[in-house]
Amino acid sequence: MTMKDICYFDEPINRIGSGSYKWDTEGESGKRIPMGVADTDFHCPPQVIRAVCEKAKFGIYAYHEFPEERFRNAVAGWYRRRYGITLEKEAICHAQGIMTGALWMLILALTNPGDGLIIQEPVYHNFRTITENMGRKVLSNNLIFKDGRYEIDWKDLEDKVNNPTTRMLLICNPHNPVGRVWTKEELSRLCKICEKNHVVIISDEMHGDIVYKGHIHTPVFSIPGAEKFSIVMSGPGKTFNLSGFYSAYVVIRDPFMRIAYEKVYHQFHFDHNFMGTEALITAYNECEDYVEQQNQYFAENIRITKEFLKENIPELHIIEPEGGYLLWMDCRELGLPQTELLELFAQWGVKLNDGSMYGEGGNGFLRVNIATQRKVLLQALECIKNGYSQWKKSI
């Protein structure tokens, strides 16, 4: 398939009974439409399917040598073509997933128990969970919601970076769940603050390939001078729906930080998923058209969702996403406690993510995954509309 036809993403796929966490667990095997878990309902690119099947046909699934050169060449080629960045091959290090591997290893390698780590809530909940579980102190530089858009609280950030116990800043770009794509100017300002105070920046850029018109994803290590104190965690999981392979990487351009990471990596005897590695290499080498077509499909799903809610449920407001396929929905005008809010949508037949799990600023919000076939999206929106109509009559 050459990805000339966007209808590829309209292909109906029944994931119920496949062991899908999204459909079989969150969706209770068809009882509800799951729109929380962050994966897509699309087949990954045909080239990836073929490559993985060829590996599987061999029939021996024993230990495999890690194809370091092919792996690094694929990642470096992706950054060169998509972002115009020339990466030193040695800066690209393997990770067995981002939350399951890269983040905790970086925290272990570069900080000590009791050190302060800054996060920007509302943010992906595992930033806080992993930090606390490793005995580090969470310092929350809460984002400011202003005029329908989230911004960094610069004064608070400077105060927290100036704290002598602060060692690391964790950022998410594009931001999960609020959908911001940090501009080059914002990242430059952030880097200056951290450099002055010798604070390392770890940037989760798993959604970096999914950016919409008018916005540009800037890898943090590409900011001049930032290569000395910044690290990017990324992979093909969100872009190509390969999350179950747990095949990812970190880009560490500073040799001393890279040595520290590799020491932890080898200390815990990490290996690689050879199927996932082959999927990553194939996706990055052959499947760029897939990304462009998929992003168009996401953008149209977002437009449909926003217009539908505006017309039918004006109390619900979608925060305009600049990147990613996860929508941040403001439900505060419904006037419901968070637990009732989440349960109400479940009663209407749709499972969403609880906004409060992303931090205090998430109260009154829900996270909505629109990465599904348009027919499924419209079905879910109709469920919400009908449920809302019945609820309004009952109050």
C-alpha cells in the first residue's frame, strides 16, 4: 500500500476479543466504546506487518543480537528527513519502552534519592508515579490555563529551578494531555533557565510526529547549547501504533550523561524485542507517507468532534490541540464532581480518562482519544449526545 488513499484509516477493525487492553478491558469487551487508552484503532503500515511476519516465519524466537547500526541509522534518518537534524549515531541509545524503561533509568542514572524533579501538571500521570516511587521529590510547575490555552508559569518555574535540590525537569512535547506543542521560543527560554541552574531536561516526545497545521515540533536537543543538558525519549509507538512492542530510544548527545545511562542499562541486563526492533527500523525507513495521511485523518476527526459538541452539547469544550490525538475536554460547565462526571459518560456508553489523574489542574476535565475509525467516533458522539439529552431531562 502506498498510502495514497486516506480511506485506509476507515477500514473497520473489530478488536474485541483480541486481547486489546483498550477494547477488552477499558471497553469491557464491547459494553462501552473505549476512548481513553492512548493507542489507535488502525492497522500499522503494511510494510511493518510484512517485515514482522518475515521475522516470525523463521520460527526461532531465541535470543537475538541487537542490530545497533541498522537501528541507529533508521532513527538518525528519521530525524534528518523530518526535522532536518543531523544526529551523531552514538547519541542514539536503545530503550525498552519509555515509562517501562527509559524514564526510570534516566532518573536512576542522573539523580539521587531526595532530589527534586519538576513536572508540569496536568501531565501524564506516570511522570509523578515513577518519580515518587524512586524516592525523588516531585515539584509541580503547574501549567496556566489562560484564554482557552495552556502556558508555562515562568515565574514559578524559575523559583523551582532555583531550588538547590532540583536536578531535573520532565517535559512532554507535544504535551499529554493538554495538546500543546512548545514553540522554539518557549523551549529556548526553558533551556536558558535550566542551563543557568545546572538542571537536566528530559523531554518525552513520543507524540512528536503528530503535529497539526501551523505548529512545528522542535526536539529539545536541537536548541543551541541544549545538547549538553537535555535528553529526548521517543519511539514509533504512538505514530505507527506499535506500543505493544515496547521498542523505543533515547537521544543523549552529551557523552557523560550517555555513559551514565548505559551503565544503568547494562546493570539491569536489558535486552531488546527483536520483532519490535524490526518494526521500528521498517517504520522509520519506509513509512513516512503513513504519518502524513494519518495526521490528516486525526485533524478531520478533531474538527468533527469539536463541531458536534459545539452544536449538541455546548457545555463541553475541547481545548484546541496543537499535536497528538488525545483531546483535553473541559466539562466544568456541567457542574459535576469528578467521580460523577466519569461515571456519567460510562453510563452513556463511552469510557474516557479521568482528568484528575493528570494532577490537580485536571479536575473538571476528561481526556478523549479520537484515534479511531470515523464511524466509531460518530457512534461514540451520538452515545454522548443521547445520554446528555436524557440526563438533562432528569435534572
